[in-house]
Amino acid sequence: LSAIRIAPSILSADFARLGAQVSEVIAAGARVIHVDVMDGHFVPPITMGPIVVSALADEVHAAGALLDVHLMIERPERQVAEFAKAGADSITVHAEATPHLNYALGAIKEAGANAAAAVNPGTPASVLGEVGDLLDMALCMSVNPGWGGQPFLSSSLDKLARLRALLPASAAIEVDGGVDVRTAGACARHGANVLVAGSAIFGQADPAAAYAAIAQAAGA
Ligand code: DX5
Ligand code: ZN
């Protein structure tokens, strides 16, 4: 996956009209929809689970788009099969959330989804080197996870470059947190090819126009 893609995060969407919001960004060109799952333990908020993934799956897949599920939950290996069954195309687990990262990535693949691992800002990129051969994607958190709308941590740029150098070319590099028209270009130049944006898209009056502006800034 070398093309640059912008993945709108529905965390900042209007949940009363979630399907319509997803349609808007798909019509604007989005082909990856990012779903933030939080359990109230790994991070303080509680958001959504497999039933929301399954509610969006038909619409997203009919458009040829993918559901990118970011699990900010403890012991994610216990849940990955349910998310895959619900329609997740890729599932990301946090390196900090399980003592069994290698096992969790294997469980994702066994469930038929693409496997990804995330690192928080305080976690070294190098932990993902140990599981590099299992990764379809690595996620570099560029904010501390839990909330949309936080400022981009500039130290993430060097970390993106370290991940790109560390991992096989077959692994996509995703960046999540504080991505907007000002930060997207630098993320892309430092090796990110999947750029998650929540508030910079769904927090704007015209999400389709905001999507297009970020895609242009990233060179997507
Ligand atoms: C944060 C989530 C992000 C969030 C990003 O914990 O993982 O996906 O939606 O929001 P923005 O783009 O507003 O920083
Ligand atoms: Zn996320």
C-alpha cells in the first residue's frame, strides 16, 4: 500500500446521522473509514463496539471502501474475532494493551482481517520490529489516545520515519491524532501512507470539503 490515503475517523462524527456522515466522505473519495473503539480501561472513554462496525459494513463495502478498526481496549486478543465477524477489514491492537502482541496479531489474521499494531507516543517504535513480519500496518499515535481534537505531537514525525525504516515495505504506516491540513504533508513526507483525521473532517461544517483539503495537503 504505497498510495497515500486519508482515513476519516467517525469518532468526531454526528452519531445521530452516522450513515449519512460516512456517505459524505465516501462520496468525497474516502476509501478507508477509521473506527475508534475505546473500553473505559485502556483509555478513559467508552465509545462503540462490533454492532457499530456491523451497522456500517454494508454501506462501506458496497462503495469499495474498507473499515479500519482501531482497538483502544485491554486484552484485544479476546475481541478480534467479533470485530472481524462484524466486518472489520483491518484491526489494530495496541502494543501496550496486551502481553501477547504476537498472538493477538496472529488471531487477527486467523479471523481473516489485516493485522496492525499501534504504539502510543511514549512507546518506542522498536517494539514493532519484533512483530514486523506479521504486520500489514503499523499505527503511530501522534496524540495520547482517548480523545479527538488534540494537537499533533511533533516528535511523531521522526518516529514515523523510524517505523518506515524498521518495517518491511509491505507494511503500511498509519498516523493518528492531530492530522489536519497543516500537519498532513509532513506526515506523508515522513513515511505515513494512511492518515487518520477526525475533528479536521467531521468537526468541520463541510466534511467533504475538509476531506478534499487534507487529501490535497497530503499529496493523496
Ligand atoms: C484518538 C483516536 C483518533 C481520533 C483522532 O484516540 O484514535 O482516531 O479520532 O482525532 P483527531 O483527528 O481529531 O486528532
Ligand atoms: Zn484512532
